[in-house]
Amino acid sequence: MARAKYIVVILTIVACALVATTFAAITINQNLASSGTIAAGPNVAVFSNSGCTTALTSISWGSIEAGGSATQTIYVENTGGSSMTLSISVGSWSPSTAGTYITISWTNQGAIVAAGTSVPVVLTLTVSSSVTGITSFSNTITVSGSG
């Protein structure tokens, strides 16, 4: 019992130190904390691993400096019965002005994926060096297929 309390105290101290460090980085370096929701259209599934066994419903981009970028690799599977062309859209920015300074692109816009197969996709988030008034943001990335 005493050992469990000791572990909780240490974890609390570490968490406080991480929060203080993250806050300092965001304030001084104009870094942006971020997160995004991943939504998939019909006949499309999104995964975090190449074996397509771990569904992906959100992305944490971490802390990104103004003028910087970050990448994430995801895996998109065509669960339908015929080939489809992939596309993404990004919306539901919070705050609403974040989309003015932040863009998300990917490597497979317009790629054709055969039924029952998957492709690796690299998402790139880029933050304008002129970003102002935003210290954190969220959005929704929708992966769709047509055809």
C-alpha cells in the first residue's frame, strides 16, 4: 500500500514537471499543441499500423513551432468491393482561425486503391511562421474514397 502511494506521488511530480515544461515551450517558442480527429468515409478504414489491425480515430501532432511541420504515417484500407480514388478534407478547426495558419496535406491525394488492399499515407501538418493568437488547435481530417 505504501509503495502504491509512493508511485502515485512520483507520477504526479513527473506529470507536473511535464506540464510546466510543455507550457513553457508553448509560451516562449510559440509552439502549438494540437490534436485531430480522423473520420473515414464509406468503404474506407484508417489504421495506425501497416498490418491494419489498430484502428485510428485521432492524431496527436505534438507541439509544433511556428514555421514548422510534423508528419504522421497512417494506413488507409479500401474495405469496399471495387477500386476507389482516395481524398482527404480537413475541417472543424478550433479555433476557427487555425485553418488560416495551418495546413494538412498527404502523399496519396488521388491515389487509386484496389478493393481489399491498403496503402501507407504520410500526412504533413505545416504551421505558418506568421501564426498569431493560437496556442492550441484541433480539427477533423476526413479520409474518403470514390469510384
